Amino acid sequence: GYALVDGHIEKVGNYNMEPPGAFRGRGEHPKMGKLKNRVFPEQVSLNVSECARVPPCDVPGHAWGELRHDPQVQWLAKWTENINGQVKYMQLAAQSSFKGKSDRSKYNKAAMLCGNIDKIRASYKKQLSSKVLEDRQLATAMWVIDRLALRVGGEKDTEEEADTVGCCSLRVEHLHFDPNGTDDSDAKEIELEFLGKDSMLYKQTIDFGAEMYNEDNGMGVQVYNNFKLFCKKKKATDEVFDSLTPTILNNHLKNFMDGLSAKVFRTYNASKTLQDELRKTEQFNHWKKLTAAEKVVEYNNANRQVAILCNHQRSVSKAQETQLENIGEKINTLKKQKGVLKKILKAINEGDESKIKKIPLRKDEKKEKEKVDKAVEKAKKMKNQAKTNEEKIAATEFDEKVKQVKRDLTKMKFDQAHLWEKTPTKDQVMKKITNWTEKIAKMEMNLKHKDDNKEVSLGTSKINYMDPRITVAWCKRNEVPIEKVFSKTLRDKFNWAAAVPPDWEFNAEVGQQA
């Protein structure tokens, strides 16, 4: 769908409305299973220009609920769903100019934090040992949001929404002191375990006594002591920060920088972490010798650090496990084939005719392919001619058999891809050994990447938290094609970031740009 906005054609994002059905929700949602009603045109409000032709309502006997002209908002249509009473909007697509300006403004605000972060940290470190409980709780929450990248959190009605929490809504039951049961008075470990946004489990053991939280006056031990104080003499269901709300925290942050809120810290920390991790890899002595594919692996490693920091997880599906197993099997097959190629090369070098005659040759694939093509045509014919249920079942069963035959042909081609139809020359064998070595290395790299990232969602931080200009500049600086790290959807969404120079940096100067 498209809309004409200020004389420019802009792509529309969600122009399809959800059909009626059972409500699922995220995690253990209290309203799971309730029925979503069909939305009729009378429930829909349209936002159009005063001089624009109103889109006709295609549902006979119905008409749009409301027509309005409001140039102060971005939505094109809205309606209220019946489960949670939330207003749903039809808006412009992610790659529209409006969304691009909004994204640019968001990342510039996070970059502006680079110039204010030192005074913010100095302020909350000073208040971490304050005698006023409210100030101490505020400072501790700011430390947690800054160093652990937790969301700010807020009050929720657990009868209306899933019981998800953030920093300000942490309860005593979410903190487990001395999780390893060492009874060591010097241990400063706390296991944080709770359901975050979208009911994703956050479960990490934080060692507040570690050097990373205490170097440069990091105050990690003080934060641990504060948590012990806040939880003292409280029930498991009591809030840890009982004198703090997200509103109080965000209002305090505005004293340091206009428009600053707790969620800006996540964007700042994600972007800063990505930039720092990428810069580290570029310092390697062997960096310039790496191929583009090897550099992409290092980029994904940096991306993974950001995803871990922001707790962007995903569950491993059976399909993913099967895919990893298939790649592993292919690698083993390629290694065996390489071993066969080395034996063929040895036989040719020795010039032993008896051994050369025993060199395995590729079987004829044409006959098998002809059989498969005939079977595919028969399956299509059966499907088109099927009228009764019995005929449809028979057509489906035959189609499944054809799919298996096609898989068998593909496997046959792969299993003998290293062979020739006639005895090869020495050069042909040597060339194929080189190709197979490269194939194995590439596939092993692919397997490692998929295995390392199977439980981590790299896409979430790319879409929402990491400044895309960092990635674009890195690609230009290291001669890596942008399509290796950004999908077409992301390239369209962040087309405004494509013009940055190779030496571009995420810093306070960027934040001052309009």
C-alpha cells in the first residue's frame, strides 16, 4: 500500500488488519485464549487531507466510522481492539522519510549522551552512599540502567497484562544473593531472574565485586551493599525500589540533558559497545589479511556482545537444530570427499595405471533427473485433476513421494560432486582440492556462526538499538559489502545512514547535528 504525503509517495506499513481469532499474547498472558472480534468499518477512523478523495469502503452496507484531518499525527487509520482496549494504528512503513527522521533523531540523542555521560555517572556515584534513602535508590537504579542495560520498568496490572518487570519494578523475589551457596562473606554475587519485555527471561549472575564493575571508581561493591539494604526486612513480593518510579527517574535525568530518559541509555550503550568492540578487532595485526567473510564473523561477534548486554534472546527451534545437524553432516561429507581427491592425486602422481583405472567416476545423473521431472509432471496432473477426497489424498501422498525423490537426487549430486565423468588430469584434481578446502572453511565458519548465535537475537539490536551509521562506516572502512551485514529491509529502513564517510564515529559531535 502507498499514501501520498506532502506531495510524496510513501509506503504504508501495516495495511492488513488482524482477522478474528484466539488471542495469544506474549508469555503467560492472563487474557490468553480470549476471542478477538472482527473489526468492522464503523470502528475505523481515517486521517485524510481536507481535499483528498476518501477511500471507498468495500464492505457492502457499511461505512467508515470517522473521517478527520489531523496533520499533527502520523497515523493514517486507527481502531480499538476488544481484548485490551488498545488503540491500533495503520502507519507509514519503516523505510518512509518520517520514520527515517525519527530514527536519526533517536540515535543523535543517544550520541549526545556521549558528552553528558561523565557528569551523569559522577552524580549517581556520589549519591550511591547518600544518607537519604530516596537518593540512594535513585542512584542505584541509574547505575543498574547504565551498567547492566536494564529497561526502566513500570507498574502493571497483572490481571490485564503479563507480569513483566524492569529496573524500577524489581521485587525482592527477583534477587538471589549468593546464588552458588558459598557462604563467603567476600562474595558479592546476585542472581537476577525475572521476566522482561515480551516475557523474555532475564537470568544472569552479576558479580558486583568484579574488576569491570569497580575499576575507575565503578562502585560495584557499593551497589551490592545497597541492594542488601533495600531488601532487608522485606517480603518476597515487596518492591526493591519502593520509593522510586520511572517518572521520578526520568524527570531527574532531564536535569542533565533535554529529552533524556532511561531508554536512551540502552541505545547509547548498544551503539557504544558495538563501536568499541569493532575498533578492538581492527587493532589485530592480521586484520588486513582477513577476507570479507572473516571480517563479517568478527562483526557478528561484536553484535552478539550487544545482544547479550541487552538480553535479546530467542528460543532454539527444532528446525534450527535440524539445520545445524545438516550443515555438520555436509562438512563431514566434504572432508571425506577431500580425502578421496587426495588419494586420486597420489595415484596420478605415482603413474600407477592399475590405481588410475580404479579412480571412481561420476554416475550419470541425467536419467535420474528425467525420472524426477516425469514424477513432478505426474504430481501436478494428479493435483489438478483431483476432485474427490480420495483423489486429493492420493495426489498429496504422491506429491510427498516426489519431494523425497527430489531430495534423493539432490543428495546424489552432492555426494558425487567431487568426481568427474572421465579420468581427471593432475591440474583438475589440484584445483578441486583447493575449492574443497575453501568450501569446508566457509561452511565451518557458517556453522560456528549459527551455533554461537542460535540463542541470541542479533536482529533486534540491529533494528532498534545500534546506530546504523557505525555499521555503514565500518563496512566502508574495511571494504565489506553492506549486504553482508544488513538485509534489504534494513538497507531500505536506514537509507539515510548510507552517506556517512569511513571515519565516521558515534560521539557527542554527532548528537549536536540537526
